[in-house]
Amino acid sequence: MATISVGGKDIEVDEEGYLVNLGDWTEEAASFLAGQDELELTDSHWEIINFLREYYDEYQIAPAVRVLTKAVGKRMGKDKGNSKYLYELFPYGPGKQACRFAGLPKPTGCI
Amino acid sequence: MAKADIKVPEMHEYPVLPILQADAMKGSGPYIAKAGFQDPLGYPGELVDNWEDKAVEKMGDLLSRFRSLRVYLDSCVRCGACTDKCHYLLGTSDPKNMPVARQDLLRQVYRRYYTLPGKLFGKMGWQWGLDLIGAKEMNKDVLDDWYNYYHQCSQCRRCSVFCPYGIDTADISMAAREIMDSIGQGQKYCNEIIGKVYKIGNNLGLPERALRDTLEGLEEDIEDETGVKVRLPLDEKGAEVLLITPSADFFAEPHVDGLMGYAKVFHEAGISWTISSYASEGANFGMFIGSYENMRQISLRIRKAALDLGVKRIVFGECGHAWRVAYSFLNTLAGPFDFLDPHYPVPQHICEITSGLVKEGKLNLDKSRNDDMVLTFHDSCNVARASRMGNVPGGQFIIPREVIKAVCNNFHDMEANTIHDETFCCGGGGGLLTDDLMDLRVKGALPRMQALKNVVEEHGVTHMAAICAICKSQFTKVLPYYGFNMDKIVSVHQLVSNALILTGQEED
């Protein structure tokens, strides 16, 4: 099993770079994972990542794209409540890339 | 996650056979399933001892159960009709992606162990004889090629349309995957997903509470937009219709816009309906891995949900291979469905319902609401080549187009040899819609992208509609590689939703 080394601690990740144990997540780990994709996390990224973690905590799955865009629109203004904004932040797709940074399992299926 | 190295093939005006490059796509294939993903499906967690013998034994088991498989393996005359019909061959230039070559990967082992000359030459140790008849021992090289190249087949069956003997490469690819699963080498993407269906009820792993919350959110959205309260009911006993739809419809875009379209249609027609949290998945990945047993387990969930909820009809949403399994196999897998209302076909497609309502004049449609788009339609493989719709031959081509034309003023089909039963796969079907195969998916989309480019340039087409969750997700991802916007792909019922004016709707 592959690991990443963050803050002197080894964290297990799967083949696709997702954390194996949700409990291993730290903010530092999120920044490290983003660095692998050559992204630097800004406040805008953190707002999304924190929402994903809150939603996961309640529902044991990442939110649907529409649920996410709606929540972002409500919290951060209507101009940001669309998938275009999310793709600008997370070019590999808000569903998968943002989930990876947030330490959540990858959503699977025909998506 | 390392950045994928993706080389986009060059687009031409029409599909051309590329100059072949041997081993262009040789590789280790998609991620292999770990034990945790194999167990729930009843497969060994890793390659078993004597896996060579076990694979040959499993092949014998499949040959004894499926006469068709033996016919396909025996009857190829190497005429070459299939060679340039595969989108993966056209996109990758790798000769092993010629359908005949893909079949031969299994056929060579079949010849060694299940034909008289193969058995004889093998027993005598006469390699020249095995070479003469194109037979090979089962070994690691063969297994590696199987795993790699049987995961470069989307089981779309386009090649079989052109085969004079009707050899179905998809069936061969499914058999190969079933053999590999049985010896402990399964594909992570498919097998993890099937495990989630058993545990949670759908491919996504969307639990009941999250599903309920998502559906409530969609009800709010429709009400905000139209002023009409349209319901998306979950687990409601006594509803007339059980809707079985891919879980991507709850999660992804543009799928979810289609789901809201179904809801509006049911609402306007006054048909009570429900989604089931237990069978909250239309997709049946058991088919992709060629496993009758897993396909049946997944199908039985639909039967149980229909019985528990006491529905009278089962309707399927926009999902290609769900419709194949439903239309072609559901009755033998999970039937008889004698408890349903015999006045309706079992199962019915949502496009049949909408098309029927359009003909009866029961929907108030304003086509001009889609005037900002010029549409074309992508026939999804499993609907086009493995099922039918309605009660006339070719209904699966006619009905979705009738629906689109009823709600849109502007429609142009793509070229004749790229639609209907000659349609090109989106490049992501058959269990290949996974990030670790992105390079293959981009390359496999080439012929469809060429045909799309032509109608974009000649007829000003702006959007392409589809009735398959995989197609929609695949196009969202690959369109940008060919210079198109990702939102060029739309759901058919998204168009219906745009045009449908609900009773009591506030006009804007």
C-alpha cells in the first residue's frame, strides 16, 4: 500500500491517491494532496473542502454536484453557485478532485 | 494522483483506418480489485494456486453453459469485415484492438484445450502444430494480454453488426472477464461498484438518507423554477410505477436534469410513482463482468422492490445497459412479473411513456424554450444494438428522436454510418468509465467526435443528447479534449423538462 508523508507521519493512500482512512486527514494532508496536482489551496478551495467534509459527516457520502452548487450559491453568492466556478477551482472535477483533497472516498459509478 | 499522459488522436472528416502500431496500447490494464472488492461477489481475493488450470477449467464451464460462446470461437473465417469497425482500434492504432484479434486472445487458448488438434499437439508437445493452428498454452503472458485488452473493449457490439457470422465480441470479452474474476484477477472499478449495490443499493454508495435529502432538494428546485410542487417520491408503497434509474441521475450533471424531466412528466400525466432506496440503481455491472450470478443478484433487487412497494409497472430511466438487461434479460433473471399490470410492457422505458403522452396530446410543450440549441442524438450502444423500444422494429431509434423533435425545433442527425445500429460507442462503456483508463477513453471517443464535429460545422449543432448515464459522463470528460465544451452533452428528458409547461406553472 502506498503512503504519503505529511508532517512526519505516514498516511496510507490507495492506487488513485485517496486516503484509505478518513481519520488520517489533516489540513496539511489536504495541502499536500493538492500539491500533487500542482494546486495551491486558497480560501475558496477551503470553503468547498470544509463543506464536503461537513456533508460527508452527516450523510456518509459526498454531495451531488447540484447539492454542492446550490450550497455554494447560498453561502458564497449566486455567481459562484454553478459548476463552472467549481471546475475553475478543481479542474479535474469538483466531485472527484475535491473529495480527494478532503480525504473522502472517491465517488464511484457512472459519473 | 499523477497527471495522466493523454495523447489525443487527430480528427479527420470521416473514420480512417490508422497505420497500425503494434503494442501501442500494451500495458498493465486498469487497477486490479483487492480482496475486499472480490469477496462480496464470490471471487477469490488474489490469483489462486494453479490459476492456469483453473482458467482453462472455467472456460470449459462457460462453454458447457453457453453454446453461443463455442459457436463464436469456432466460426470466425478471418474475413476482416470487423477490423476497422472498433472505435478503440480507430483511436489507438493498436492491432490487438481489431475485434478479430481481441477474440483471438481467447480463441488461441480455446484451440489449445478444447479442439482435437490442440489437445493432440499439446499432448505430444509439438509446438509447430500448436503454431500451425494458432493455439497457445494458458500462461502469464496470455493472462496479461487478456486483462489489458479485454479492458479495452466497451462491449458495444458494433463489430458484430458487420460480422457475416454474427460473432459477438462483447460476449467473448465478458467470458474472459468472468474467467479472470474466477481465478482472482478482477477489475477494481466494476467489482467495487457491484459490492456497493449489495451493501447500499446503488453504484454510488448513496445511502437512503442522502438520497432522500437529494430528492427533496430537487423538489425545491422545480418549485422555485415553476411555482408548481412536483414530487420525487422515495419508498412510497402503493405507487403505480417503480422508477429504476442509474444512480448517476441523483448525482451528476447533466443526468440530474433528466431526472427532473421524468418527475415533471409523471406529475403532468397524473401517474403516481416512486423510487426505491433498496433498488436505487438501474445500472447492472454484473453484465460488464460477464457474471450471470451477479447480474441476477442485482436484478432480483428490482423484483423485491417492486413486490415490497406493491407497484403495478416498472419503468426504466435513461441508462443504456440497464435497458439491455431490463429489456432482454429481466424476465429470465428475475421473473415472472405476473404480479404487474398486464396492460403495460414489462419493463417500459421512460421515453416510451413520454412519447405516448406526446401523441395523446397530454403534455403542454413549448418547443421554443429549446430554441437556444440545435440538437443531435447519440444512439447509445446497448439501447441501439441490444434491445428495442415500443412495438415496431427500430423503435429504439425512432422513439427517442420523436421525443426530441416534439420538444425542440432544431434537430440534425449525424452521418448514417455513425448512428442507429452503426452508432459509435462514447468510448467509456462496458466498465471502462474509470479515471485510470482516461487515455483509452479519450482515444476511443475519436469516431464519435469526428461525426459530431461534422454536424457542428455543417448544421450548427450546439448540443448532443443521449439516454445513457455512462455516455453522458464520458462525454462530459472527453469533449474538452476535442475542443468542445463539456456542457455540450444533455439528457433527453432535460430537453423535455425545458419545454414542458406544467399545469399551473407561472409563465415567465
